[in-house]
Amino acid sequence: MAKVHITNVVVLDNPSSFLNPFQFQLTFECIEKLEEDLEWKMIYVGSAESEAFDQVLDTIYVGPVPEGRHIFVFQAEPPNVSRIPEQDAVGVTVVLLTCSYRNQEFVRVGYFINNEYADPELRENPPPKPLFHKMTRNILATKPRVTRFKINWDDTPANGVAGPSSGLDGEVASDDMGTNGIHHHGEGNGGDDDDDDQMDAGSDSNSQQQHSLHHHPPAEHDDNSIALPPTEMPEFNENSNSLAMEC
């Protein structure tokens, strides 16, 4: 049984300028004290063609983690635009939030991003070279993709762990992601992905931070939030930006 359950994610400052920082407010429940840190990563998928263009925007360590409900804001600078292929600058891509314990990833949340020019004339006639300072980034907060991995919470496994289970129902299925042309690739905790549409993390990190943990009351939902109760299967409400799922 998982010892950590994400219960709410709020996408802050959305929509925003492409060059503004990413901000996610995460709330999670810990069912018992964890002796080691949780490792959180934020990854920007730079191209659907190859994971070589993935960028780890930031890595933070949260801990030690006592039992209870906790909340923090995960902020990271935008991707290095020089590493984004020009043909992939405008359009749909993905940002990933991952969490690991003892070097074992146990949950991954992916959001589609739509990057486009704010000026209608630039949208109609895009310049040959991308003008990132004139782009708007819109994170599709209502349609995350969640993947859960079974891990060993007590001892680091020598030969890996069991593969993931999909955390999302048919409302945001693999076909939806394939339609948008995003390249999904698996990453190992030692297990094999059982869905072809799993989204994977990159390999380069710009910075690392150590975060202390504090108890907070539950965050209120807004139009950029998803609620993730740990004991319920997903229930998607198309009339709001609320999504319930198990992590």
C-alpha cells in the first residue's frame, strides 16, 4: 500500500507568458512517518520526436515527512529555449511532475500544454524563428495523466519493483494523448510500463533545492485545480476543472 497520496494539485498563474516560471501547489497525505526525503521533479517535454529534448526544470527534496497532510508550492523556471527544436516551439507539449522515494518513482502526473502566440496576427503568420517572449503558455489543468508505480516503501529493492497501474479512467485515455502527437516513453523503477502512452522524465537538472515540510489546511479548489482522494477511482466532471483520482 502506498504511504503517500497526492490529494490536490493546483496549477498557479495559468495561463501565463511562456517565459514565466511554472508553479504547482501540491497537497499530499502521508499515512505514516517517512524516514527519508521525497524527491519531486518537474520535467518539460521539448519534442514529441525524442526524449533527448526533455528538460528537468527542477528537482526538490521534501522531508523528513511526518504523518499527516502537507502542502507546498513547486516552482521552476521555464525551459531553456535553445534546447527546444524550432518546429516544436508552438503547439501542444507536456509537463510532468514526478515523485520518488528511495530512488523509486511511485507517481507521475502529466499535463498537456498549449503554447501559442498571444497576437492573432502571429498565430496566422508565425515568424520563421520562434518568438518565445510573445508566446502564451496554457496548461490544460482539467486533463492530467496519472501513472502510479508499486514500490518497496521499507527497503530499497535490488532488482526493481512491479510495474505501474494507470491512475486515470477513459476520460483522459491513451488515445487522447496519441491524437495530440505527444511521444510517450517509459522510465524504469525496474518495472516495465504496461501502457504505451506512459510519459517519461528527462535526464538533465538545472537546480536542486531542499524544502522543509509544514502542515497546512486543505487548499480551496479553483479553475486550475484537481482533487485527488486516495481511496476513490477517477471521476471526471467535464463541467469543471476538478478531477478525482487515486495516487
